[in-house]
Amino acid sequence: MQFFKYGQKGFTLIELLVVIAILGTLAGVVVLNVIQFIGKGACEAASTEKHNIQTAAVAYTYNDSAHQIPPNVAALAPYLLTTPKGTWTLTSGVVSAGTYPGCASIP
């Protein structure tokens, strides 16, 4: 066992507990903010997908269909790069309602 020389000190138990408490508080704040951003990302993705389907409906109306309104989202498949993850409803060529996994209300 090595003894401390004159003037050398180690950390006390109180100092170590204070540092651990501060690190625990910071970790708690970070985890809560990350969880909040994960939930917000799903709603942003839903908003983007809704906008993409609306843009595809406008392209359908003006391009191939002789200005007819698309009957459903399936008719928009040639205008979309990927298959929509959500379930969307078209009314008069406008996205009127929809559901998206992980998002309670779509902006």
C-alpha cells in the first residue's frame, strides 16, 4: 500500500458522489430530449409524405389524366418514388385524412 506524500490528496467520497449526481442529471436530461426528438421525427415524416402525395395528385391531374382527379392513392404510384407508409384518403384530389405509424396527429 502506497501512502500519500505531504500535500497530496485524493478525492473524498462527497466529491465523488457530487460528480456522479451531476453526471446522472445530465444523462437524464439528454435521454428525455432524445426521446422527444424521436417522436417528433415520425410526425415530420408523416407531414412530408402527405405533401408528397398531394404533389403527386397535382401531377396526376395535370399530366396523364386529361385533368381528371385521381380516384385513390394507388393511382398515384407512378408519381411516387416509394410506397407510402401511411394510409391516406383523397377527396376531390386533396389529401383529406390519413394515419401514419408512430404519429398521433398529422400536421
